[in-house]
Amino acid sequence: MASTTALFTGLSGLTANARSLDVIGNNIANSNTTAFKSNRLLFASQFSRNFSIGTVPSTNTGGTNPGQVGLGVTIAGTQRDFSGGALSATGDARDLAIEGDGFFIVNRGGTPYYTRAGAFRQNSTNDLVTISGERVRGYGVDANFNIVQGELVDLNIPVGTLTLAEATRSVRFAGNLNSSGDLPTQGSVHTLRALDLLTGPVGSDLLTLDSLLIDIQDPDNPGSPLFTDGQSFQVQDAQRGTKTIPAASLDITDTTTVQDFIEFLNASLGINTDVAQNPDGLTPGVSLEPSTGVLTIVGNTGEVNNLDFLTADLRILNPDGTTAATPFTPTRLATADGESVRNTFVVFDSLGTALNVDITMVLESRQGGSGTTWRYFADSADAAGLATALNTGTIDFDENGRLTGSTGFEILMDRTGSGAASPLNFSVDFASESDSVTALASQDSALAATFQDGAPLGTLSSYSVGTNGIITGAFTNGLTRTVGQVAIATFSNPEGLVDVGSNLFTPGPNSGTPVVGEPLALGAGRIVGGSLELSNVDLSQEFINLILASTGYSAASRVITTTDQLMQQLLVLGR
């Protein structure tokens, strides 16, 4: 006799296979969805109708098995395949993929979501966001670009707006100093015409260091002052070697003394007075001869330190800037000599300001069979104040022309009033792994700065993400800095996550709580920049499943059709 149970059994087959077609169709539809994870639907038998549960074996019988008739099929559940999809290189550094377990953490309205799709872009405020607008979470950096772990933040990468400058900390040099060059015998020597005070005839009342400038008598106009309050004294167009000395001015007041004038000349002419006597017995610097009122200007040794200035280079200016007089006619008594070389290089302060610094090397002594000694002079017209001389000292080379003892020195440059950190402190290194300075016999000395760190103002222009999730920003001045780190979450049972659409998941009751950390830690996998994870849908398998589901659906419908035919036959018997 036909049974209505068979109708409902067939119906369960139709329903189950229809749901299987839904899952298969969804997989196929998402075969090109970024980082999509395929799903499969599993069947289970439905209730059974028991005629007998069976009997145990006895002395007379061997026992019977249960007698049951199944009542159809039901959906046992779905299982998501979280195996990694293939990685596709996109060439866009903003695209990220995870190779291994783990999920990107994104934020929408304060609610965390988790995704494997890394097609991230920046919004109008430079936040890193998903295609649907969720903000990517990670670790930020402090003011020194150190990663601050432990607190998740929305990642912000201010391309085009973040600026950075860096002060110079190290300069490396290479070259050769001519050890066979001439030893110095003297520095340049100049005298300025004799001056005296206004209190008597010319030559009757000589100057002292405490004499006021406004009390000095004009040698070309006896009885009249050479300087008046409000004027200024200017040094301009003077030369040190082949280099023009920057112009400098001294404001003259009613308290300006001869000592002030001497200190100004020392600073403006760049004479380094922190050295002992020159080989000729004269001490570098400006000095006053009390018995004659003559100022003597002694320069440092070395041809490149030779001072040269004319009468017109030393001038007195009126308050309106016009020239009042050029009373100082310098007389050259000696020219600086000795093997020497000068190199000008650029350093940067903490605000990124470019500053020119001169390093001058002068052969100081030659020891028979034990090498040479060279004196360095560091100068900069960009230092705060009038003084351009920064530092001096000696460097020793052995008989093979190699450095012995100290291989470099420190330079401190006053940046007071510039707004930058002061002083600017950087090291000069004459011996490093890649570069070095030697002292061998040669035709000429040659010196060059081969490396200096520090940089002028630069703007963040691009970024990239490393395998450990660290976001490295590149600035237009050539610097790179860490600007953040992408965080990754892992779950003890990722199949327990709940799919909420748009490639997003939320934790489910059976997923476990997220463990948040950095890539490459705790099994989180590594990040591959410039790539996207493809769907892990296997189309060949899905088409096979499609055939099986279609066949199952057709077979279930045949059960219903056959049962209907039997019922029709039963009704015929009753006519």
C-alpha cells in the first residue's frame, strides 16, 4: 500500500538538496571574491521509524537486528573552509594579504570585525579603511616613531601631510693627505696703522685694551674722533685662502672698547685662537702693541688659511649704511704657508636647516719613521654669533699613512636663536668600514665628505608594509620611519566565526575569543604587501557537487512521483 511517509521522505530530499544547491551556488558566485572562504553543506539522516530494536542472541536463536525505516534526510550543518587561498600580486603596496592563520581587525562604529580581505585604501583623513569603510586597526607610534604596542588604534598614514627633518649626527670622510707636502713656517701677518687717543697730538696718547672706540683720534683728521656712537664697523669681502669670509658688523656704542674691537676681528676673520704659537713664534689672533698703538693680525698656518684683505674691506659705516671712512690700511708682513686642504660639506639642524661647515687639514709636523701629525680646523659661518671658528685639534697617522689613536672628533655648533636644538652636535669620522682618510705621499691633498646623516624637511610620500606588519613611511628627503603596525587576530576555532557579509566575520559562541598580536607571532602568519588573497573556491569540486545535488534533487522528486502513482492505483481499486 502506498504510504504518505514516502511523500515526506522525498520532500526532505528535495529540501536538503535545494539547500545544498544554495550553498554551492554561493560558492560559485564568490569564486572571484577576495579572500572568500568556501562553505559546504552536510546531510544527516532524519528520524527513523522503529519496528523493533532487535533481540539478543539466546540458546535457541542468534538474535535479531533492529528493524527501522528512515524518515528522510535533514541538514546537519555547514562547514567553512578557512584554508588559505592563492596570493595574487597587485603591485599596489596598499593591498595586504595574510599568509597563514589570522585575520585583519577592522572597526565600524566602535564594533570590531575580522576579515581576510586586505584591499585597503586611505580615506580623506588618511585613515586606512576597507572597501566598505571599516577602519583598519593596529598599533600607533609615539613622537619618536617607536611602536606603542598594547593599545589598538585606527591606523592613520598621513601621506602628503606628515613632515620630518633630522639633525646630523655623523659625517664620514675619505681622501688622502699629502704627507710629503711642505711643513708650515708661519701664518699670515698683517698690521693696521697706528692709532692713539684724542687727548693730545697724534702719537702722544696711545691705546690700551680698555680704551673706548669713540675716544680714538682720526689719524687723517687730528682732533676728530675716528668712531662715533651709532656707527658700525664692517668686515666685508676679506679672503681666507680662496674663500670669501662672510660679512660681519660691530655696532659702535659709547661703551665699545678696543678689546671688543679685537674680539670682533678675531671672530669675523675666522681666526682660531685655541692653538699654540705658530712655527714663527707668533700666536694666532689680533693683538695690540701698547707702545705703538698698532694692531697686528696673525692668522693660522696652512695655505688655505691665508688671510687677505684690502683697505676697502675694513670700513666704518654711518647709521644709514653709507661708508664713513676706510682708515685701516693693512700692511702684509707674512703669507701663510704649509700643506693644507679645505672641504665644505652640509649638515642639518633639528629643524632641517642646511648649514655649511668647513674642515681644513694642515700638516703640522712630520716625525721621521713614525708618521705625520695634521691639525684640523672646523669653521662655519652659519653658527650663531660672530665666531665662525668651531673646533681645532690634531690627528696622527703612522708610517704607513694610517690613522693612529683617535679617528675623528666632535663638533658643536651654536644654534641659539634659530629655534633648533642647540648646540648641534655631530661627529666627524676619518675611518669607517667603507671610507677612510690616509696620509700618503701625493702631489696634492684631497678630502671629501662621503656620508652625512640628517636631512632637510621632507614629506611622507609613500609607505609599505613588511611581513611583520610594520608600516614604513618614505619621506621626500630620503628618510624612512615607522608610522604604525598592522595587528592580527587569531581564533582557536575560526570555523565558529559568524559571517556577516562584506567579507566580515564576528566571533561566534564556538569560535573562542580573539587573540590579538603582531604578525609572525602566536601562529598569526605573515603579511604580504602588494598582494591580495584569492577565493579558495575549487570550481571543479563545486561543479561535481552541483551534479550530485541536482541528481539527488531529481531522485527525491522521482520518489514523490512514484508514490503519487501508487496512490492513484490504490484509488482505482476503489471504483
